[in-house]
Amino acid sequence: MLPDELIEYIRNSGTYDLPPLEAILAQTESIGDPALPTREQVAVLGWLGAALQAWEIHYPIEEPLAAKLQPLKVLSAGLAITDPRFLTPGAHPLHKILDTIHASAIGWQPRLGRAGQALDRQVTRVVEGALQWFEDRETDLDAICSVLMSAAERDHERTRRMAQRVVETEQGRVKTTRAKKQAAQMINAELTRYPAPDGIGEFLKGPWYASAQLVLLKFGADSEQWQQMSQTTQKLLDSLQTQEEPDEERRQYIFDVVTQLPKDLKRWLLNLHHDQEAVNDAVGLVEFAHLRVLRQQPLVLEKIELIPVDASEEPERNEAHQTALTDFEVGQWFILPSADGPLRAQLALKMDDEHQLLFTNQAGLKILQQDYSEFAGLIAQNLVIPLRDGASFSACLATAAGLSTVEELDEFTGVAAERARQKEEERQRQEALRLEQERLERERQQRLEQERLEKERLEQERLQQERLEQERLKQERLEQERREKERHQQEQLERERREQEEAKNQEKIDEYRRQKRERSERMGGGAPASNDAGAQAAGNSSVRSQSEEVVLNLPMGAWLGFHDGDTPLLAKLAVHDRELDQYFFVNREGIKMRQLSKRELLNLLDRGLVDVLEANSNFREEVTRIRDDSEE
């Protein structure tokens, strides 16, 4: 039978249920056409039919998507007898199209809804474009294949990222749960050993508990950082245990711990690093308790209620379950039973410590989580159907051609070399990613260490500044005390000097009064019994006239004693205003005490109520001389 005639029989096949060769023979028999395919054509079509049947059985795709692929069975028959490339499994674009569609549709189900509509539309476009070959033998199937593979790669990468997010979220949840439990166990172990003040208990169960979880998440339970934080917890509680009479070794230990512990607390309070005020408040609470310990003041210690911990036990390792899961790896697709019917799911994560399996769907979303025992039970009941993936149609062609393994097919088509190259590229990419992550982690650790050292340096500078400031204030206080002492000494000396001067002046006043009293006694004993008023007036006038002349010669700074009032007053002549004829007298501090006119001053002198206390004063000598003369 000529190729074009055979293609027409293939194209007019009215059913997809029969293999291509049987469909052609059924048509020739029905119309009585004696022409038959050649022996070579029969061999090719028989080989193709066996491959298609195996593909549908071993690599099933759910309806209605599978029905849309049926026309490609007819197309594959036409290409098999016209295109020599079709005879090499995996070499023809239609092989790759069917392989790619199956790889994209292995997890497809109608229940995906909108998430599965994109693949449905894509398959429709590919089938329609490929069938144009019957109208135009120059139809570029390679271009159609290239577009399909690019779109499938994008979809696969998007799905992979979504599934990776699910995996990372679940791993983060497991890690967080584990860190929460380990942190609580560490703190509870110390709270069981040591009683503590209520405020410290709240601190340990609050910010310290949250920070312990962060340390575990960042550094791990086997890290040196976690060991240091655990030791800090123990030291904190141990340092608060008071003793009535602690020995010297205990006192020194407490002093060392109290000195270092605030720095350690600030370092590990990761939960509060964004809020320095909260850090200071938390550390201040501990420092206040330590202050009472150092002063040997009693602390109210009580048993702190422990942090609640999930009491669920760790799952026991079951060798039978492990054996049942040995053949299954992450990325494997399954058909699993569910309440809504068979479920296509991909194994995304095996959590050996928790004995949990995580499954995602075609869109990369989490749809199922089972424990090992439940999944192993389904396997034992043959309710779990593993799905094959890979070069599905090409593998079926190779098997029908006598290649018994996928490895033989890959070797035959050159896929093995390509796969090895891709595997090596992936290994190199993972290695580069690992090295980059290690570098970033080292940089982060170095940055954290630098930040810690910088904080310690700033803290030391602050303490040094505080010490310098305290030393400066101490020096200022000592200097002020010294100046105050000198001032008191000066005031004491000045007071003693004034007292001496006042004593001398008092002696002068007393001497003057004694002399005055003696003169008065002499005048009273030897004076004439009677004098006329005119003579006395003339005498007084003479004395006043002479006194006026003497007062005009009163030196500045002369000290005068006034005793015309109830209390004697000592004052110094400070100013003589000749125009106003006024005399101004001040005390030792320069404060004005008296203001007298010349006549008022003379009147007080005449009455003997003013004493001139300057020993060398010419004025005094003159007054004495004039009065002596007047007495004679």
C-alpha cells in the first residue's frame, strides 16, 4: 500500500480504541479493498500499537485530559510510516511532546479547578497545532514541541518553588516547635533546681524564653552559643540563692557573676535587641536582685511554675515502616485514597524525626500529611499506587523495540549523557549554593560578633566615661571642700582680727571715758562757785568757734565712737561733702551708719557724746588742748 493511501486510512480512522494497524485493516475489510500495508509498514504500525497500549496502561492520565490526547495516536501512526526519525525512541518531536505532556499532567486532576485549566488549554493548543500536519506536511512540529517544553519548564519551576515554600514552612514549623520545646525544657530544668523571685521567674518565662528559642533556631542545640545561654541561665538562678553567712569564696563568686552576668544577658536577649529600653529594664530587674544579694538583704525565693511543654512522646522508630518506605523518594507521585476519591499527590518531604510524610498537588500546594504507620498500612493494603514519570512515551517505544530498561533507552537515545550533564550541573549548582550559604553564614556570624564586640566596646567606653566623670566630680568636691575650708579659715582670721581691733577700740573708748571722768571730777572740784551767764556764753562761743575750725581738719578714715544712743556705735568717716556740709560715716563693711552736718557733729562733740578713736589724730590733740585751755 502506498504511503499516501495508508495515511488516508489512518486519518479516516473512526475510533481511537483500536491500535493503528487494526483500525486500518478494519477499514480495508469493510470496503473490500484488497490492498494491504507492506511488511515494513505492518511491523512499524504493530510496534507503535504496542507502545501506545503500554503508554496508556503504565502512564495513565486522568480524563478528560486523556481523551484530548487520543488524536495524537492517529498522528503518531502517520509519522511512523513517513518520518525515519520516528523510529528512534526519544528522537522525534512528537515523542518529546507526549513525554512532556505526561510529565506535566502526572498530577493533573479535574478537582484542581482553575489551577489545572492552564494545562488543559495548553494541551488543546498543542493537539490542534500538531494535527495540522495532515493538511500541511511542512508543519513545524519541532517549534510546537519547543514552545510546549518551555511552557512546561516554567510551570514546573513555578510548581517547584511553591512546593519548596510548603516544605520550608513545614520545616520551619517543626524547627520552631522543637526549639520551643527544647527551650522550655532547659529553663524548666533550672527552675526545678532553684527557687527564684517572682519577677525573675516572669523574666525567664517571658523574654528569656523567647530569646532561647531564637538562639536554637539560629545556632542549633549542639552549638556553643546554646551551651553558653544554658550556662547563663544556671548562673543567674544560682547567683540569687542567698546564704546567711556566705564564705569568702562564695562572695567572690557572686561578685564575679554579678559583674559579668549583665553583659551575657544583653548578648543573649535576642528577642529584645530591637528595643534597647526593654533590654535595660530586663537587665535592671536582675541587677536590682543582685544588689540585694550583695548587701546581704533577704530575697523572697519561691518555686516558679514551670513552662507548659507538649507532653506528646517522640514516635518510636518502626523498622517495618522504614522498610515499606525505602523504595519511595521525595518527588515520587502517587495515587492515594481519600474521602473524595483517588488523589494524585507528590511526596514533598520525609520527616524522619517526626515520622511524617508531606504531600503536595500539581500546583505545589500542601494537600496531605500522614505519619509513617498510616502510609505503611495503605501500602500493605495495596491502596497506594506509585506513578511512573520520566520519558514515558519514549520509554514505551523502547520497550516495544526490545530495550528492556530505561537506562538502555537513555543510552540508545543519548538521554543518559544529557542527564549526566544536567546532574553534574545540578551538583555544581548545589555545591555553589552550599558554599554561598556557608559564606553568608560566616559573614553573618562575623557581623554578629563585630556587633557584639562593638557593643562591648561602647559599654566599656561608657563605663570608662562614667568612672572619669565620677573621678572629676570627686576632684571637684575635694577642691570645693578645700576652698570652703580656706574660706572658713580666712573668715576665722578676719573675725579674730576684727575682735582684736574692737578690743583695742574698746580699750581706747574706756581710756577716753576714764580720762573724761577724771577731767569732769577735776572741773567739778576747782571751778569758781559762780559765773555770770555772759561769761559762760562767751566761753562756750569761744570753744565752739575753735571746735569748728578743728572739725574742718577731721582726717578721712578717722574712727569715731558715738554714744548718743542706747548702744555705742563705732563708725568711720567715709565722705565729707563740703558743698552740703555733710559728714558720712560707715562701718567695716562700708555700710552707711550715720550722716551728720557740721553743726550736728559739733553739738555732739560739745556734749561729749562723740569720741575720736584715732590715737594719732591731730583733731583729738586739738580738742584736748582747747578743752584744757577752756578749763583753765
